[in-house]
Amino acid sequence: MRQYCIQKLGIGEIKEIAAHHTGLNGWQYQPYNKRVGLIGDAAGLVDPLLGEGIYNAVRSGQILAQSIIEGKNDVLATISLFSKGLKEVQKDLLSCYKTSFWFYKIPAIGYATLTLPITRYFLMKGFSRGWTFSKIKTNSYNLSFWKRAIRDIHK
């Protein structure tokens, strides 16, 4: 890591490197505690492909809040609602994990794929619409979406 940083930053020496574990594997998280509901990084809801976690932190917080309201002081109902609500986030995290496996296994191919104009287009358009990675992948196969993408790229 030290050599990589020296090379990339173009400096002669790095005295200290600090790192922190990222909360991953959130697709496996199951709420079970009657007094604590984990959200965001604490629940492992960091995207393993891009390392992004703000969207999932906010979304899981919204799901927990709604579950508390709908649970109406019934702890087991609240836990059940929260668990069901998290499925959308967890499905996306699992999709990101599966994609990250090949993306990081062969970084040159992953980088080449990520820098293709069509890939950049879909990711930027999708994320700017508030879509998850799974929704972008699903909607990229929509032919009308492809026609717009190709037209916009060639402008």
C-alpha cells in the first residue's frame, strides 16, 4: 500500500497509513434484537462494488422508522416489517457483490468495462434518477432506454 501511494501521489515518503474496515455482507444481515435496529454501515449495508453507503444508510433508516410506526409498539411485528423492508436493499447489495467479484478479480477488464461510454451513461443516468445498481442493470435491457443511450452518447 505504501509503494502504491508513493507511486500514485508522486511523493517520496509516507510515514503512516490508517485504514478502517468497511461494513460489508449486509445482504446477510437479519434484524433480531428487540431493542436495537442496525442501519447503514453498522448493518453492513455498504455497496461492495463502489464502496458507497450513504444511500443504503438513509434508505435503511427510513425502512426502520416506517417499521416502528407500522409496528405500533409490537416489537416482533416491527422486527418482521424491518426485515421485509430491507429485502430491497439486500437484493441490490447481493447484486453488487456478485458484480464486484469479477470486477475486482480481473481489474483491467473491470476498469475497461466501467470506462466504456455506454456503461458510464447507464450508471450516471441511473444513479442520477435515484436508481439502485440492480435497477440500472434491469432497465439497461429496455430497448427504448438503449436507443436514448446511443443517441445521447453520439451527440
